[in-house]
Amino acid sequence: MNILALPGKAAFEIMRAVVLFFYRLSGWKIEGSVPPTNKFLVIAAPHTTNWDLPMMLLLALHFRVRLHWAGKASLFKPPFGWLMTALGGVPIDRSKSDNFVDQIVERYQSRDSFVIGILPEGTRAKVSEWKSGFYHISMGADVPIAFGFVDYGRKVGGIGDVMTASGDYDSDLERIKAFYANVTPKYPDRAGLCD
């Protein structure tokens, strides 16, 4: 059977089945479900390794979600920039003063379907607090926040909870922190939640 000759949906389903077979063969499990909407935001945390992105994309494949993600602009340069874009990447040029939150809110407003994964830490290094952009995107686009996770301790990934931002950032952040307090990152010494 030539997978390249199959219609798009059939090829996708075969690829999905093969990838998920190897994921489960390695001892990993998947939990949760996505919100019943075509537009939502996924917190992808904690972020301590480059492996978090492939794991996040694999989970999106399981949930049949076309996941976009934000990455530093240098990832989108040749020779692999085309691949990053094909995998759903949205480049962030930190040297420009453009407002990333407004750009993403506009993407939500101009599309019938859009899902983006945001790494609130913004880096793999330990941080004392998260960037709040994910929250402002959720509020501005009026989309729910899904708690995406990869728990390396339990070998489980998925969606743990879904919430609608109330507008009270501090209160909502406490709920988010309570969930992620029980998730083990690949490198625990690099993890840090907002204080």
C-alpha cells in the first residue's frame, strides 16, 4: 500500500494510528478531551525540554486538533523553517514592538477554527513567574483555556481541565497553579510556577 497515494484523510488516519501505536508502546498514556468548540487555547506546561513540542504535537494528533504554536523567529529560518510552519508554528519576532497578544486574537477572530498552544514560561529555563499573554489572548478572543500537560513522572499526557477566564487573573491563576503543581516535568529543577 502506498500511503502517499491515499486520500488525505485516510493517510492522516494511518499516520495517526502508527504514531500513537509507538507512543503507547513506549509506555505512555493519554488522558482527557478537548473542549467542544473549534476555538480554544492550550496552556502547554511545564516547559523544561525541547521534547515538549513534539509531545504536544503528538497529543494534538491524538485529539485530531490542528494545533498552532508560537516559537522564536529563528526557528523559522532555512533550512527547516518550512517544516516549523507546516507543523503549525507561528513565528515571534522579539525584536519588533508588534503586540503578539493582539496578533493572535486577530487570528481567532478571522478564522472559523483556530487552536494555539502557549508555553507560559516562554523558555525552558526556570522562571519565577509565567507570562500572562495566554490569559489576555483567552480574554480578548473569548476562548476557553485547556490545561495541556506532559507528565514525565506518570508517563501521561493530555488535557487535564478546561476553564473560561473570569477576568480575575489572580484567582484564575491560583486554579491553574493548583493543577500544574501535580505535573512532573522532564527536568523538575527547571520548573517554576508563578508566585
